[in-house]
Amino acid sequence: MVKTGYDRGLLNPLESWLPKPAKVQKADPGARRKAMIVALILLLILAGLSAIGRAGPLDGETMAELIIRYPSLLPMAGAVVIAPVCLFAIFVYRKGSRVSIEQRYPLPGEKTIKDTVVREGPQAVTLGRQFRLLAVLLLLCSLTIPWLLWRLAGTLITS
């Protein structure tokens, strides 16, 4: 019989050097079901928005004519895109801060949708910093959207 890994049953002065088995937080079936329902709802919303987008401009107008006739169209579109991205960036930043403070990921009491290896100490702090960096990058990307819409409006109006 071939053994894999280390035998922890032996009293050995080098036992403290052996790797410890990873803690695993088991998945919660309720959280998995909830995540699938949310994903399905988002998919239906995106399908509806896609169908509306394919319907085309009103009364056969071009996009430039629509923007000239309805000048509030672009700021509204920008707000619809920017708001969820900014809210998600805030959520990710706060989660990263909590992970760094608790020095544990997933956080205590948090439900997971799959079996997750628990990261503690320096690994968790590094992961928390990565979350915060991701949040800052998301926020910067969302703040470029108004500039892109301004450029789009200028291009459409001049053409």
C-alpha cells in the first residue's frame, strides 16, 4: 500500500515543519440556489435590454438625431451603466477591508456557494489588498464612461 502525504501519527521532532492540512469551509446549498436564481434574473434582464436595443431608434431616426432631439438620453444611459459598477466597487472595497481586518477569507459566518479553502493571516491580508485594488480599478473604469459618452456625443453630432 502506497501512502500519500505525511503520517502525523508519528512523534517526530520535525513534525512542526510538516504542512498543516488546509481548512475548508463547506458550501451552503441555500446560498448556491440563491446565486443561481440571481444569475437567472440578471440573464433575463440582459436579454430584455438586448431585445430593446435591437428594436432600433424611434421612427427611423439615426442615433445622432435621437441625441440631438433627446439631449438627456446620454446622461441617463451613463447613470444606468455607472451606478451598478460604482456600487459593486464600494462592495468589493468594503469586503477587502473586512478581510484585511479579520485576516480570514471567507469571513466568519459567510456562506459560500462552493467548498472554499480558508485563507488566514498574511494570505488573507494579501487577498484583502487585492480586493481593494480591484475596487479602485473598477471605480476608475466607471469614471471613464462619462468621458467616453461625451466623445460619442461629439462624434455623433458632428457627423
